Amino acid sequence: MQVAPSMQATNPMQTPDSLPPAAILTADWPGLTVEYGRLDAVGEFDFAMPKQALSVAFTPHDRVVWSVDQGKKQTTALPAGTVFLYADRELIWHHRAKSSEFINLTLDPAILQQIAADSGLPAETGFDHRVMFQDATVVHVAQLLRAEVLNGGLAGNLYVESLRNLLAVHLLRNYSPVNSPAIAPTSSPSSALDFLTLKRLKDYIEDHLAEELAIETLAELVPMSQFHFARAFKSVMGEPPHRYVLQRRIERAKVLLSATRLSVAEIAYQVGFSNQSHFTAQFRKTVGATPKQFRDS
């Protein structure tokens, strides 16, 4: 199953329990591929993990058997939230005693190189091979991306791209084989967003609220790299791009609910939500009332 941003409106929300015993869902966003798996098969098998990927195991296991590069088999426990960085090594699972739930994340090397270049880091952007470790930031991002795969990408490109950038920066800071200083901008992140530039950005967002907005598109208006744009925008506006866009969509919806008799479904479409249920949930979370309650009041 492919979950692409252009297909969001046709993908129903799912939960792990609603999936069949063996299910792998793959979602592609700019610069990021997310593969979510739930596999109930147990016993002996050989299951190779993707190279140059990052994995998080959500299900704890008392005993699993695995090997790296066809080396000696190892038998260990597998705590929930265990993280793996495969690099160019081949990790193979040989045995498990109960079902598994996991996520594989693959970042586009071009995105990593861009962020490294923007940050003054060496062009080599690979990560060290590392298996079975804990990292709260990686697990948190993985959980949020799992939710996006299961709900069909309802939050949109801006949200996922923000998670992608957060993950890339975290990995470059902590797991790059190059021993470099922490990422820091060489100048004020807001220096490129002067009054006129910021106004042009705001006007563009207002004119395209009904469309799928992307950090890449907004960054090109400045112009600025995606990584520095996200930092600069948050520095100036006090919130990341995806939250600003969500707030503007809610404000536009409030105007339409007050000044027109358009249906809630039509308003959801006009302000850029993929379906009425997602719009209603976000509206209630932000405003404290459903669209109907807001209109009736």
C-alpha cells in the first residue's frame, strides 16, 4: 500500500489493530520514505533489513535472534523503542517468538547533504552502524510518522517535512562518523526574512491555503535552503511553518463559517483540509468548539 500526499483524501484512518496479521504500509514524502510494518509470523526465518535506513522496534521481545553481515548469530532481548542504524551493513532477523511492530525510515541522501552544507559540515553525511540503542528523540519522531502513515498523511507535507528535518539534524549531530561541532548557523537565522520578504511569504500562504503547501516551495520564495528557512521562519514568527499554516486555515474557516452558508465539508476543502473529519477535529482542538457549534454561536 502506497500512501502518497496526493492520495490523502482517499486513505481511511487506520490503527495497528485494524491491519491484517501481516501488513507493510509504505509512504513517500519529499526526501523521506516511511515503511510501517506489523508482522505476526513467528519462529525461524531470515528477514533482511534495508541498508542505509533507520528502524525503531515498537514491540518488546524477551528473545530474538539476529546477525550482521552473515556473522555469528546473537540472541538478545529487544526492549520497546529500540533503535537501529544499519548504514551499509546487513542485519538479518532469524527468530522471534511473538509478533512485531516496527518502522523503517530512509532519508534521501540529497536532503542530508543539503542540511550538512547549510550547517558547515563535511559533505560526507553517512551514519555509523549501530544496533539496539535507545534515543528518545528518534522514537518520538518515529511515533509521529507512524501516525501519519496510518491516518493517510492527514497533517500534510509541511508537518512531515518538519519531522524529517528534525530527524536529519538530530542524526547528523549525534551519529555522523565525522566528528564535527554541533550544528549552528553562522548568522542570525532570521536575517534573510526582512519585512517585505515576510509579507510576500504570508501573502503566498494566504493565496494558497486550499493547496498542499511544502517547505521547499516556501523556501524558494526567499530564496533559502529548506533547513535554514524553517529555522528563520520559527525565529521570526514564533512557530514552525506547519503550525502557522494550520492557524491561518482555522482563521479562514472561522470567517467562512460566519459570513457564508457553505457546508462544513466545502469549507474544509476551501481551507486545505483533506476531509471534513480532520477539519472538525483540528477546529475543535484549536477553537474549543466544532465548526457547527461555532457557526450556531
